[in-house]
Amino acid sequence: MKSNSIAIVGAAETTEMGLIPNTSQIMLHADAALNAMRDAGMKPGDIDGVACAGEVPTAVAHYLGIVPTWVDGTSVGGCSFMIHVRHAAAAINEGLCSAVLITHGESGRSRVGAGQYRGGGRSSLAGQFEGPYGVMGPTSMFTIPFLRYMKETGTTLEHLANVAVVQREWAGLNPRATHREPISVDDVMNSRMIAYPFHILECCLVTDGGGALILVSAERAKDFPQKPVYILGTGESVESPMVSQMDRFESSRAFKVSGNKAFEEAGIKHADVDHLMIYDAFAHLPFYGLEDLGFCKPGEAGDFIMERNTAIGGKLPVNTNGGGLSYMHSGMYGMYALQESVRQMRGVAPAQVKDAKISIAHGVGGMFAASGTVILSNQEF
């Protein structure tokens, strides 16, 4: 993909976030989509590409009155939207469509019109070969690789708790964050244990909400009202539907493949990156993201965060909206990471990083089953 050939010209989240008991899942998709169209000064008739997860493109296109020439229903968990950006960029470059709408909406807390989780049936691989041993859902499955990570790297419970503390500091600057009150390492470690070593303050929120993006060719980008955000590079990969079958527990192969591809396409160095969003369904994921993307050596991420490199005023601000731990997490968080990267590149984020020119939004799908990486910039390199 040619660098800077695609730009994001519309970006918005749902009008409300958190607890939205009177809005169905498809309505959240539509609300986010209409907000993004308003942001871009566009109408449904201007859109000819639709991508989404949670709902299918058929339903979203019909609901919004869009007649697409290209659709993408890739659904591999919370990083699906990073992968949609990659696919949409390729489709626009190939002339398959000219303006792509990517939507997300999830009634994760209220469960209004929400579909059933499709990954854990008894006949699935995980259902047959992991379920009988008692694991159920992310809170217990994610412990399997992370306990090995802790043993191999010397990462401590304090390192883990500190991730939640630092991200709560960022959330304190964000009026839309679910939780903004400061917390300490002791607060985290004294909170209710969910599945060792995760306390409840190290687990993601459960909320309602959504978001949407609109992509066009860079040639058209300056015709829209908002500051364009250019796609420099993207990557995607998958690994295993069973966390027990990961290539290595201390690292995510999908993270590495996706991240390496994005850096290769963008042609940038790690020192060029001003801002980073790492999908943080649980507090351990920033360790994997920082290391597998190459910002830290194996086992060094805990100390890197403890030394406040990712905190307010640090050299690599991470999860500046507060993340899935404190901002919001409706179930598939990748869209919200992308939204914050766009805000940072536009210069309008509540916790704006001064002079930021390059941002990375990196996502996970399932329990390390998939990954998507998007490198964005407000500059035409």
C-alpha cells in the first residue's frame, strides 16, 4: 500500500457512552455512523463502502440506506476495526469503492439487541479442549499466558497494578471517561480478586457505546472540514483460537507479525512515534504490546511503565483516553483506540500530546487470537 494514499476524514463515537439502556446495538452503529458523517460533512449517499463487526454489513447498510460497492464483515474480536482500516485502504486504492464507513456499536452492558457470543460453543476447539479444564472467558483464559510471562520475566503484581494506576491518571483528564478518580497500587491490589493475578481494577469495564470512521483517498482529504489523518502503514495477523496453543506464552506472534508489517509499510522508526494506543482489555496487555511492537526488550515493559515513560509527561504516552480499564470497553475495544489516535492526530484530544505527529493504534482479538495495527499521522510524509 502506498504511504499516505488514504486518509481518515470522519471520526466520532456514539452520542452517549457507558450505560445506554434504551438503545439497541444496531442503533449504536447508526448513531456513531451519523455522527462520523456529520463530522465529515457527508450523507449516506456519499458512502459506497461499509465495514463492521458485531453487526453484519448487510444490516448496517440497509439500516442507513447505503448502497455499497464493497463490504467487509471481518470479525476476529476487538481488533477487527484495525483490520477493517487496512482492508478499506486496499479497497480504495484498488478502485473498488471511494468512501468507506467503518462502524462499531455494542450494547455490552445493557445487552439491548446484542447477539450471542459466538466463540465458545462446546463443539468449538476451545470448547472441546480448554473448556473441560474450567476456563471460561477472558478473565480466566488470559491468566494462562500471563502467569508464564510473570515467571519468565520477573514481572510483579505491583507492575501489573501500576498499569491501572497510570491509565486512571490519563482518564482523569478525559471528561468522557467512565472512571476518573485517582487510584493507587494498593487500591488495585486490595480490590476484589477476579482470577489470579487479575483484580477487578485490572479488568476492563463493561459498557455500551460505539464509534465510526470514514476513509477516502488522500487526494480528496483536504476537501473535507476536518484535519485529515493519514494512514502510514497497517498490519494484521491471527494465531490460535485457543490460548493454550499460543506459539509462546511470553509473546504474541500475531502482535509481532501485525506490528512488523505496519512498521515496514510506514517506513518509520520507533523513535518517530509520539503516541501509542494498546488495546488493554486487561492490565497485562500493554506489556505484550510494548515488547512485541519493539518499544521495549522482552521483560522490560513493567519497569518501563513503572518509570512513568507512558504516563502524563512521559516520552511515550500510552492509552491517553484512559483505556479499556478506565475510559470504556463495550466488548470490542479497538474502535475506541482508533478514535483516540485520530483525536491526537487532529490535536483535539482531552489529554493532548504536544506536537504529536505519529500515532499507533494496536489491537488484540480474542485471547491473543488476532491482531491489527494502524500507524497514523497528521503529516504527509
